[in-house]
Amino acid sequence: NAGVTQTPKFRVLKTGQSMTLLCAQDMNHEYMYWYRQDPGMGLRLIHYSVGEGTTAKGEVPDGYNVSRLKKQNFLLGLESAAPSQTSVYFCASSYQLGEQYFGPGTRLTVT
Amino acid sequence: AQSVTQLGSHVSVSEGALVLLRCNYSSSVPPYLFWYVQYPNQGLQLLLKYTTGATLVKGINGFEAEFKKSETSFHLTKPSAHMSDAAEYFCAVSRSSSNTGKLIFGQGTTLQVKP
């Protein structure tokens, strides 16, 4: 099992550009999450999904959109990137009340 | 609302010394509590978790934590630090009654182990 994978691992964007981050899990988990990690702030929840076709806002959703068309995939989109979105992005998946399994992260720089 | 506070953003210990990383939480309902470790340029890995039952929880790599409801604490300990323990550690809390599984993370504590 690959667990949770994230694509791409690194990306540099110019302000105003768009991109999509892909998260895939092969553990048949219902729940999936997108976090951003910034120095001294821990991990903050951007959006999450409790099942295929469902999404919900987390703590810091502004500037991001998500989709969960297939159970195993959770996409995070940036429509118009801003320097404030420079961060490391982590995807995670879990059963309802179980531990979350994390991907390796995507390091995004917006110039 | 739930929250997590990790006391000390950086902790430095000598190899072989006791490791103590502090975590206090706030929750209006019985919490589930987690400790995760993050090695450089990697994702987070679960060290241990408390859900119900025994309040002293043992995890991987010799770590353990004790849930103390009266102190709203879940401190992480290891009797003897190893160089390979150098990493960032995150405490997290979720609601036992949650139907979303959302975690609230502390700010993280970087553990430095000196030879």
C-alpha cells in the first residue's frame, strides 16, 4: 500500500496563477483533509471531506477550493495564487474517529 | 471550542536524558488526544493516541503520554533521548463525539538532542 500520496512535491507559482494539488489514498478511508503548515502555527485545516461528493470548510478556507469526485482522491485548488499562500500543504485521511494518516507534503512558493 | 497549547516551541536535551514535551488542551467534551512526530521534510507520523481506557498510553520509539483530566494535560515523555528523536512534535485534540474527525493541532515543539 502506498498510503497517502501527494502530487506535486514542489511548485513555484507567480501571483495570480492557478494550480491544483492532488491527494490520493489507497486505504479506503471515508474522511480526507487538507492542511497548511506555517512556521510557529502548527497545522491549520483548510477544507475537509467526510465522504465522496462532500466537502466542508475548515479553519482557513479563503482562497482555496476542493473537490472529492472519487473516494480515493481529494483535490485542492488555488484559483489565483497569492504570496500569503506560500506554505507546505499536507493531505491526510482517516476513518471517522481514527488516527489521520498524512502524505509527504507539497512545498508551494508563490512569488 | 477546542484548543491545544504546547509549552515551549524549542526543547533541548542531552542524549540519554529525559524528554518531556508539554501539552495542555481545552475541550468541552471528552477529548481524543494524539501526539504526532515530523522528521525534516516529511509528513506527520502518529506516535501515540488516547481515546478511552488506560490513561497512560505507550507509543512507538519508547514514547509514552499520560492523560490527566484534572490538569487537562497530555504530556509526552521518553526516559532516555536518542539522537534520532530530533524532530518536531505536535499535540492534537479531537472531540470524542465528532462526526468529522477534525483535529486541532498545537503549534509544535522542536526537540533538539545534543550529543
